[in-house]
Amino acid sequence: MATAAPMESRFGHPKATGGIIFEAACFAAATLLLAALGGVVISLAIGGWPAFQQFGFGFLTSSEWNPVTEVYGAGTAIVGTLITSFLALLVALPLALGVAVFLVEFCPRVIAQPIAIAVELLAGIPSIVYGMWGLFVLAPWFAENVQMPLMMSAEPGSWQETLFSGIPNGANIFTASLILAVMILPYMAAVMRELFMTVPPQLREAAYGLGCTPFEVVRSVVVPYVRRGVIGVIMLGLGRALGETMAVTFIIGNSHDFPDSVFASGSTIASTIANEFAEATSDMHSAALVALGLVLFLITFIVLAFARLLLRGQKI
Amino acid sequence: MNRALFRRLGNYLFVGVCGVATLIALTALVMILWSLVSKGIGGIDLKIFTMTQPAPGSEGGLSNAIVGSLIMCGIGMAIALVVGILAGTWLAEYGGDTTYGQVVRFFNDVLLSAPSILVGLFVYEILVQPFHGFSALAGGVALAFLATPIVTRTTEDILNLQPHALREAGMALGASRAFVIRKIIWKAARAGLVTGGLLGFARISGETAPLLFTSLGNQFFSTNVTQPMATLPTTIFQFALSAYDDWQRLAWVGAMLIAIAVLSINIIGRIVAREARR
């Protein structure tokens, strides 16, 4: 077989070492991904261990954060993270649903396509841009046109006064949530649109054939068909909001006092780490910040894992 | 008849609400882009690209930050492309159906949207603290961790789209599996692989949080990857929160540059992807 030899050398023998090395390299790369995630957990656990050891379970519930007296509790940051994320979701979810439904069901294709592309592109704008807009545009406007009038109109001693109290500079939990909402909105809308597109046209046509109005088609056919996926997308949006750093750090006011009104400044886990880690005053301060990171990781991991389980099989 | 009217009104209301939602969303996003352009465009001149960042009150640009961003994204993408394409290939061609493959795919998807600041903390623990110093290299590695899952995911998706007949044809000629993947499948999927790389690049080019305590930032021009280095996002962060008007103006210019860069990379990615589908 004179021709077989050069062919083998050029294409590689099926059992040649080159192929084995290549497969091993691919396998190693895939394993590296797992190792990266494992490494994050382990390194955060090791780095934060001193804080957990010192403060015990109280680390999660105490709302005192004082680098001077070296007392650290994650309570304020955890509450701030949860409040801002859920408020953001509350604002963004109905809007994202509306946008996705509008683009898939009602909008003429000629306009729908450009809007959809624009929404997808905007989902990729880095969060620091949203943060700057929040700091320089939204916060001053909000302080002057919403916060001040509300504070002025609240009667002294009434519940409104408590609700709206705070420094009127627009940097507070509420505006931080708004920015988060604006940020996760295009992302959620884009993913939800893709989800709605997976509904087979036959289902829609059948429903229309029965005389359903477009509203009834969406409510009784489209949404039920992708229900699991919609919950998955909500979880993805929540995961994004929970871990978002830059957009929030700019505008939340970075206070470690427990928030006592919607216009009070506060902090989230991510904003606390971003603000303090590079300038941590002591080993315990760093450890407490890393421990905060571990808490954030566990929260987001649960949310994201849940989202991925619901979205399994979807190309999202 | 009354019921039909009721249903029709309900439908109009619903369509209206959805339309208004779209309008609100678009307005918010247009407002953000508008502030970006209106506040950033005035500061654009050649000095931005030729001079390093100034002290407050004096003239300067962002050249050190731009170069730093390019270097760090370069390091990040170099790692992400190698690891991501190999890992994606393994998932698509070798072990994607095994339990282990499914575990890898699942955790890769989780990693895809993991908070970037935690990646920063992780890289700080493994690359900054042990070597007692912030470095551009650490920043690049942190960015690699963010881009790799994207490259992996797109690689797997695009390889799965390649027709089986290609693989069979290669095998029938006596080529080994590795040869078929490298010389036939990768070649056929080239445009898709490029798209994955571009998507990853777009994602990391605006990332700030993981760089805050890995590359730290540097007010001087530096190309030494073992030393702290400025990047556009970290410089924007520092300038925007400062009390100086001229620094804040530079921050807007930087933000606009980043937004333009990210948008154009994404658009190029889309065009390449469309070519690939043809």
C-alpha cells in the first residue's frame, strides 16, 4: 500500500498520539471551566473564613459595619442587595414582558426587527455607562423633581414623612433600583423575545382560528407555552441585578446604616466590595469583604442555577 | 354582543399597554444614549488619544487608559479564545453527552452570568495577594474568566450546527477525529468562532468591577504587564466620582468611547454571524 503511508502522515492515524493530545487538551479546557467555578468558591471561603470565625452566624444578621472598631455584619448589605434587586425586577419585568409581547405579536415586522436589534445591542452596553447616567442625570433630576416635592408635601409626623425622609441628593436605594431596572430591561426583553419566538406558529394560528383576540392568544397560548422559560428569564434578570456592581455603586449612596425609608442611602454587597476592598484598613476588614463576596456568590448561584434548570434546552 | 365588545376593548387595552411599555423602554434607553453623546462629543479631540490622563485642572487625554484597556483585553481574549474554543470543542465533539459534559455545560452557563466583581476577588486571592502587587496580568486573567464562558458557549453551538456529512466525509478519507475537527469542522465554523470571540470581547471591554482590585489603575503611561495599569473603565470610575469638572468631562468622553467600541464590536459580530449563516 504505497499510497496509504503518506495519507496517514498527512491526516493523522486514527490512534495517533496527536489526536489523543488534542482530545486531552479539549478535556483539560472543559475541566478548567469547572475548576474556575470551584476555585471561586474555595478562595472566597478561605479568604472570608476569619470573618465567619470571628462573628459566627451573627455576621449574616448584624447590621453593624464599622472598620474602626473592627465589627462587621453583612445585614445592611444583604438587605440592600435584596431590596434593590427586587424593586428593579418589579419595575423591569412588566416592561420587559410588554416589550417582548409587543415586538413578537403586535408590531409590524418592518419596525419590530430594528427595535429588536436595538434592544439587543443596548443589552450589551457596559454597566458603568448606566451608572454614570444615574449619577449625573437621573439623581439630580430625581432629587429636584420627585424627592424634594414629596418631602415638602409630607406633613411633619405623618407616615409619609418617614417614608420619604433622606438626604435629597437623589443617591438612594430607590434611584439605584431604577438604574438597575433600566439596565436589566433590555437584557430581559431581548431574551424574552427569543423565548416567545420559539412558540410554534401552528399553536397561534389554531387559537386565532378559534376566534381568539390577540390578547387571548398571548394570555392562553403563548405565555403558558413558555411559562417555565419566562420564570427562568426572570431568575436570570434577578441574578444580574443581584451581582451588578458599577451601576449601583455610583448611585446608592454607600451608607452602612440600615435603610429606614425608600429614599435612604444604603449599600449592596457588590457596592461595598467595590468601594472598600482596594483600601481595606485591616486583615479583618478584607476578610469581612471576601466573606460578603461568598454570601453574594451563594445567593446568585442558587438563583442562576435555578434559572438554568428552568431554561434547559433553550439556546439562551 | 356585549361580550364581544368587552373582549375587543380588553384586547385594545392590552395592545396599548404593551406599546406603551415599549415606548417607555425605548425612551429611557434613547435618553441614556443622548446624554452619552451630548456630554461626550464635546470633549473628543486628538489629545484624548495622544496625551495621558491629567492632574485636575491641566490638559490631558486618556491614552494610557486606552492602551491599558487594549493590552488587558488582549491578554484576556488570548486566554479566553484558547480555553473557550477547546472547551467548546470538547462539549460539541467529544464528551458533551456524558454526565460530566452536562455538568460542565451547566456550570459554564452559571459562570456566564456570575457577578463579575467576585471574579475580581478570586483573581485577587490567587494572583495579586501571593505576588504582593496589583498587575495588568491579573486584570487580563480576570477578564479571561469572564470571556471564556461566552466563547465556550458559542463554540459549542456553532460546532453543533455543522453538518454530520462533513465529519463523515473526513472520516471516510481516513482522517483521524482530531484532524477532522481541526482542519474541517473548525474551518467550516470559522465565522461562528470569530463571532464568539467578538461577543466575548464586547463583554469584557467595558467591565470595571473585576479590574478594581486586580489591575488597580495607574495615572502614568505603562505597558509593563507586571505593574498596575490604567484601563478606560477604572479611569472613568475614578474620574466620574471626583469633584473636578474637567475629570468628569473626561469620564463622559471615556464612557462614550467604550459605548461606541462595544456597540461596533457587537455590530461586527452580528454581520460576521449573518455571513456565517449564509
